[in-house]
Amino acid sequence: MAVEVVMPKLGMAMKEGTVSVWNKTVGDTVGKGEPIASVSSEKIEIDVESPAEGTVLQIAVPEGEGVPPGTVICYIGSPGENIASNTKLQETEGENVASSSSVQLEQTEPKKLARTARDRIKISPVARKMAEAGGLDIESMQGTGPGGRITKEDVQEALKQARSTQVNKVTKPEQISVEKVEESQQIPVTGIRKVIAERMYESLQKSAQLTINMKVDVSKLIALQKQTMETVQSQYDNKLTVTDFIARAVVLSLKQHEQMNSAYIENKIHLYKQVHLGMAVALERGLVVPVIRNADQSTLIDLSKSIKALAKKAREGQLSQDEMQGSTFTISNLGAYGVDHFTPVLNPPEAGILGVGAVYDTPVFVGETIEKRSILPLSLTFDHRVLDGAPAAAFLQTVKKLLENPITMLF
Amino acid sequence: MTRIMIIGGGPAGYVAAITAAQQGNEVTLIDQGPLGGTCLNEGCMPTKSLLESAEVFSQVKHAGEFGIRLPVGKIEVDWQSIQQRKNQIVSTLVQGIHYLMRKNKVKVINGKATFLTSQVVRVESEGIQQEVSADKIIVATGSEPVALPFAPFDGKWILHSGHAMLIQEAPESMVIIGGGVIGCEFASVYSRLGTKVTIIEMSCQLLPGEDEEVAAILHKQLEDDGVTVHTSTAVKELQKENKKVIFENEKGSKELYADLVLVSIGRKPRVQNLGLEHIGLDFANKGIFVNECMETNISNIYACGDVIGGIQLAHVAFHEGTVAALQACGEEAKVNYRAVPRCIYTSPEIASVGLTEKQAREQYGDIRVGVFPFAANGKALISGKQLGKVKILIEPEFGEIIGVSIVGVHATELIGQAAVMLHAEMTTDLLENFIAPHPTLSEAVHEAVLNAIGHAVHV
């Protein structure tokens, strides 16, 4: 019997997974445990290993197509073997032919089948007619009636939404005539890329975000980092980075400015008691944001260890869905790429995100003398719906003060 | 386990109690009188019992038409027995609710509840007070009859529907003020039991808000039964000492002697003396404010049934009680008023669901209308009740059935299938090849649909 390979469930909340790449084609032999495909969900991409040794008999889900977890994506078995579900299908088809052997027109059969398939969708008669007239795809609709039945109200709502998106489309200046480039590579937007695209677009469309910048003198911090390096290494088998100190400073500041540790959801501002800190990590495939839960309960050393552990997991694609959701504030660090100030985009529905630039040395007046000091550029993007410029600046001031007096953060 | 308290044991309250108990919660029901509320004790059930007696009397009087000869002058109404039968039925039904409470382990406390805090109420019964607390509270205190501003109820001459149910003998004459559902039902009872009834209605038709055509049929039948109907007429004064009703319309001012006066001008939500203002619950004279989930402005308090105003019908209260209880249990539910049948137990009966013709034309413009008269229905002919018709309103673009009104014998039973049509959002094409049972009155509903799409067979 052929073995079914199904779309794995990569997290509690996963609704759909996409096969991003097939490593095998029909007819290829595979060994047990051999990666046969890469699948991606909202935030994760993993390899699917073959559950058995054999030949790929059929690929049921093409690259780029999203299916719910549990859906069969391919069959593995011995060459020439019948696939169970296929056999069934052929049988029913056979029966149909037998029963209609008299003078049936060939065309009527498939038509009838198509209609039975359609009838399985729970929808009220008037809702069906309205959806058909409005050109709605009822298969993709979610009903709110008993047992998920699609009601007239659901269709009216969907039609209303379809109309408003159409209006948006018209008002968008999309008629920028792009000259046809001779050859362009077209990449389907799926998996992680699709999620980033949707979330970032949504963030900019649906919030009132703006960015303020501040320079922080981190000379003392760098000195302290050097000073403590050996102790930290020998006592905790760890290394404190500037990023760790920034994370610590942000967490402590969020406790003082709880307005910043919040989210704007459905006309309500949600203030969070705990700090779950998102740390953006750049990967080849795209950006992921692992979350350090209850970061306000951690010491500087613990925080530093968590950041490193999650970043490592992220690079190895080992993060679970739960480790990538529920952040209340995010830090995005582009310092490694030589960027100084920039405008980070809010990670919705959060009210704030701190952008960290590259530390540089520059002459600074300290009193009447000029000294060489290390400067860290910080950029804070915040949601003006939640708080105004002054409290946002006050938060950034607190971060700055902590980083400029780093000794206060050690305890 | 959540502790849920329900104040009021009428249709909204007792259904909420059962629903909450079935969800596995500790439920307490506080009620002042016999369980069942207005519906069971002085509304739906007792009136229907009286109507049934009136109907049997009327049937018997017409027995000759069916070939049954009765001894002349030997038929009479035994008013005492009619009352006894009614009381017996009510008592059986109240017992039924007590049984349901026991079965579902609902604790019933007899007494009057007043809110002390949003989670504690004081219950008073015969001078004894106790405090009862709960996590969630559902208010279902119902409604009570509205009195004329210049003539309060006295229970002797000026009656409300509750009093009218307890009359020990049929009066010779009765004036009914208010020609709505309650007024028309009582007119139907008493006129057929021999009372000379006069209805005085402010608006230009009986049953204001119902289909004009339907109201006109009832108007005619009531007149045939000996009822005098004055529409567009206002009552000016009630003179107790000489039992005279003074009323006025375009034609001038008149006075009329009445043995009894029934005032049926509406019912108002019971929101007073509950301590609602102490706990800051949002309410007005027209009822407690709730959203479609039956939630009030206080997060652990819900309200349902007549006390929220809106549609004052027992079956709407059942529905709202279920929604309120599910919400209190942490389930998601919201009310759906799409297909609420309206039943009027006059003779002939009137029942409708969805839009009236006037509303439908306002909303959809050019609608299609299908009508089928009971005069063309075999079963109606057999039962000797050919008065009335079925009217079906159809939205023109998709053929959705948006309103049905039926006037005629057993209309209140027939409306059930129309309610299913509206609830399921059915369209006419589905009913074209529908097989209606024969011979039945319900064929008329199917024929009315066919009539609307131009395919009626039997007219």
C-alpha cells in the first residue's frame, strides 16, 4: 500500500501550509527520513522527511499552493502501485458509466458530479444566488449561520468588502506604467515572504506611525562591557553584547512607561503588564521575530542567554510557532549592516518598535574639551493613536539614560 | 462552575435557567409568583384556553351545517366550568415548569429581588429577607399592562388582561380600549360567548403595524360576530359612578355604557423597584438596554425577554433567554430576529412572519405578491372555514421569500412552515416542485408561492 505524506501542523494556530519546494518529482526513489519537500507556514519553514522508503507515486499539492494541515501532499510506494484514494475514485467513475450505459450524453455525467460537490457547501438558497450574481467564490467563504452555514448576511458583508477593496484599488495610483523589462524573474509570494508582505503593508495602512531619533553616548557602556567580559565569561559562560544591554534598557524603560508596552486593537488600547520582547532576526528567507517571554522577569545575564538561544534557533529554522508570537514590543537591529538612523515599521498590533543603528566613534564636546566618544543611533517608531510625541520621547530618554549609566542596569 | 442567578421565572427566565443548568452551572431562579410568568399565568395559555371554549361553542352552534341536529335551546355556556378548565390547564403547565426546574437542579427561591450590588440581590418574601449572590445575573422580570393616564386599573370596572382572565361570569357588555393583539383576542372570546363588545382604537386600523388587508378581514369578521369597532377614535373619560365611557372621533363625542372596561393599550417593561439605579445599570422606561448578545452595560449582568422592550412575544423571550444564558456561561451567542412568527388568536386566526406588504415595498420597491384564498382550498371547505387567505411576498431579484401573512383557520399552525422558509432564507424556485400534502390547509401556502411566480394550479 502506498504511504501518504501529509502537510504537518507546525503550530497550534496553523491554518495553512505551503509546499515551497519539492526536492523530488514523480518516479524518484526516496529513502526513509530523506527530506522530500520544504513546507512553510505563516512564520516557519521546515523540511518534510519521507516516512518510508520507496518511489514518489504522485504529487498531490504543487509548489506554492496552500493547503490545511493533514492534507495529503504526496504518495510514496512501489512503482506501478495503485494509490488507495485514486482507486476509489476510479471505481465510482466506473459505476457511473455502468449505470448510465444506455443513451446518456457524455456531458451530463461530469456536470452532475460537479454539482454534488458544490452542494456540500452549507449555504442558504438566497445567499447562493446572491453570491453567484456577485461573482463571489463561496468555497472560500466562512459562514456565521448554524454549523458554519453561509447566510444572506455573510454574502452581503462579503460583497460590501469586495466593493470597498475595489474602490481602494481604483483610488490607488497603480497606473504607474512600468516599462516592460525584457526578462524578469517572477517569484510567487508565499510562506514567510507573504506573511511579511501582508503584515508590513497592513501595519503602514492601519496605524498612525512615525519615528523619532536620538543619539546615545555608549562609551561608558562599551568600557563596562570590556571590564566585565572576563567575569561574565568565567562565571556564566556567556558574552554580553551591546544588544543585550539595549534589550535590558528597553525592558526596564517599558516598565516605567507602560503606554509604550501596549497595542491598539479594535478601538481599544491594551496596556500589557508583562514585557514580551520581540527581537527581529534577519534570515536568508526573510525576517523572523522570536519572542522572549516575560523579559521583565529576567536578569541581564538570563536575557542575554535567551536572546542568543532564540537567535540560534531562528537561524536553524527550529523556532516553534509559539516562540514567534505574543510580543508586546520589538527591537530591530540593523547596526551590523552599518545603518545609523532608520524608520522601523511597527509589528502590528504593537505600539512601538526600537530601531538600533551602528555604533560609531566621533569627537564630542565634553564640557570645554573635545573627546572621542562612541555614539549609538536609536530610532523609535510609535503609534500616534496610542501615545503622543512627548511621552514617546520620554521613553526614549529613559532608554538613553540607562545606556549612558549602564552600571544601573546590572542589578 | 459559575453561579448564575436569574430574576424572573417567565419564558425568558425559565428557559435561561434550564439552558444555564444544562451547561453545568449552579443556577438559582428568583420569582415572585407562580412560575411561568405572564405567558403561563395571565397571557398566552389562559387566553387560548378561553378561546378554545369560545371556539367549541361556536362550532356546536354551527353543528347543523355538518348534519348534526342539536336539541333546540339546550346549549348554554357554563362560565364556571370554562374557568375551571382554564385553571386546570394553567396549573398543569406550572407544575410542568416546577418539574423542569427540579430535573435540571435549578434552585427556585420565591420572593421579590432587589439589587444591592452587581453580584448580590436581596430577596424578600413575606417579611423574610435574605441575600443571594451570584457571579452572573440574568434579569428577566417581564412586563406589565400600561394603564390609561387618567384612569388607573381598579380591578372591578377598569380591568387589564390579567383581571379579564378571572371574570367569574361573562358580562353583558364590554368596552375594549386598544385594538391591538390583546384587545382583538379578548373581543373574539367574549363576543362569541355572548357579550356585546365594543373596540375603541386610536389608529386607523385594528392591529396597527400588521398588514392592512389582513386587519380588514378580521375587522369584518368581528363585526359579523356582533362587535362594534371604532377606529381613529380616542377615549376621553371613564366615568366609574355610572359606568360610562366617553370617546371622541371625527363624527363627534359619544358615550357608551359598559359593564366592564378592558384597557389593552400595551405593556411596559418591569424596571422599577429592582434597584437597577443603585448598581448603575443602563435602562429607561422602554426597557433595559442590551446589545445583540443580551449584555447590559455591566459586564456580569444580562437581560432578556419583555424587560428589554423590543418584541414582546413569549417565543422571542425563549430565544433571548437561551442567548443570555449561553453568554453568561461563556459561550458565544447572539439573537437572530430574522424570522419571528407573530400569532394572533382571534377568529379567524392571523399569523405572519417577516415583512408586511407595506414594509416590503418600502424596502425592495417592486416586489412580487402571491395570494391564495382558502375559498379555493378543499380542506377549508370541508371544515366550513373558508374565510381568509395566504399572502406571500417575494423579493424580485433572487426570489427570496421575505414575508408571509395568513389569515384563516389554523393560521397560527400554518405559519410554522413559512417561518422555516424565512429562517432558511429559501427562494421560490426551491418550492416550485415541492410536494404539499393533500388534502390539507397547508396546500394553500404552496399555492400562494406558485401564484407569485405565475404557476398556481387551483385558482
